Amino acid sequence: MASILSSLRNTVIAGFVLAFILELVYLNGGGTFDTNFYAFIFRWLHVLSGIMWIGLLYYFNFVQIPNMPNIPDDQKPAIGKVIAPAALWWFRWGAMATIVTGLILGYLNGYIHDALALGALNDFEVPKNIAIGIGMWLGIIMWFNVWFVIWPNQKKALGIVEADAETKAASARTAMLFSRTNTMLSIPMLFAMVSAQNLY
């Protein structure tokens, strides 16, 4: 067991193997590879990637940003050159995977168009589609912020691309403010997503 848990790669592979075993149990119990099964798989992948994305968003906003002033200046390069770039890689791709799997899930469940139209296609008669649509649009805005505002500014702030000191400082502030925007939007986004599944 230690050989599995001492390696992140092995740990993740083991997690997927255990999930596959659960899938075999489902199929052995009479489950089939139908649209509902694929919708379930994409919901699971959507939640899994969403945990990666929002988990890192919360790490940045609840742990890293508030504690950076407490780190001695000589130790800050370890964060800026090693930890932050790695975390930002998983952060961006977690956002991308969450959006892609969410759109596929909406398509498989047949509500993608009405949800994106916030229920207008059905004369606002399907509250679930309105709720999931609000969540989807908030998620899309957050995804846009990650890829087109936060990441380009973080590249400057972290010195991944050339920038002078003033630009680095301004870029760090912009990235922080949009990261805080995403933290704020994540709360109603998650409320809308969960309410669509549980209140309607």
C-alpha cells in the first residue's frame, strides 16, 4: 500500500481502478451502457474536475494570497517559481475540464439549449433549466476569467513572461481581483447547480 500512496501517479491510478471496479459492480447488477450511464460518467467527471478547479481557487484565496505577506522575502521565490505555476496549471485545466464536461452533460441530458437560454426556449416553465443555466453562465464567466484574465496576468506577475516591476505589481493585483471575483461567483454558481439537482 505504501508503494501506491507514496506516488501521486500511483494514487490517482488506484483511485480510477477502484472507480472502475464500482462500474463493474453496476454493470453486473443489470446496468447498461445507455445515455443515462454516459450522462452519469460525465457528471462524475464534471464534479471531479470541478473539485480540482474550485479547490485550487479556494487554496489561492483562503491560503496562498492571505499568507504571502507572512512569508520571508527570501522564501517567496519558492512559491512564485515552483508552487504557484504548478497550481495554476492544474487550476486552468481543471476549469477547462469542468466547462467541457458540463456542456457535454447538458447535451446528454437534453437541457443544454434551454439552460443556456435561461429557460426562454420553454417560456420559463422549467425552473430546473433556469437554475442550471444560471450556474452554467456563472461557470462560463469564471472559466473566461481564468483563461483570459487571471492566467495572462499571472504569467507577468510570476515572471513567466517578461515584465517590468510596475507591470508585475499591476498584473498581480488584477489577477487577485479576478480570482476574488471568481471566489464570489463560485458561491451562487454552486447554489444554482445544487438547487437544480435538488429543489426542482
